[in-house]
Amino acid sequence: MSINCSPAVRPTPIVNITSLSIGDSAEVVSVSGSTDFVNRLADLGLNPGMLIRVVRVAPGGSPYLVKVRDFYLTLRREDARRVEVRCP
């Protein structure tokens, strides 16, 4: 399922990064997983309230290249599923 996060369409459901399309921006709602995983992403700046943008998805659906602030973060599909987002 792909969610369109363009300004004309503002869905309110909370989804994970894997539901976004290339070019979509969204606000991070939560990150789930082990304490080490959550802390690692927090150290990298992927925190609730942060805006992200999906830049690229590799063939086969993994990994995801996500822009966070002024840097790029690569997430495996299983990790991208742990990051819940919503359109801003």
C-alpha cells in the first residue's frame, strides 16, 4: 500500500515508512524495537516530531534511503517498518 503525502491529500492514519512513496515527506510519530535500536536512531536524529523524506527505495524494496534534516539515513525494510509516521 502506498500513501500519497502530497499537500492536496492529507491522510491522517499513522503508517510506517514502507507505506510511503519516493518523494513523500512525513513526520515521525514513534520508533519501536529494542532499546538499542530506538536509541541508535534517536542518536542519528530520527525522533518523534522530526520530518523525513523518502529519497530512494532500492529494487526489491530494501533498503530505504531517507533524508533526515541535512543527512541521509539508510534503513532496511524491517527497520523502516518500525518507524511510524504521518503526513505533516
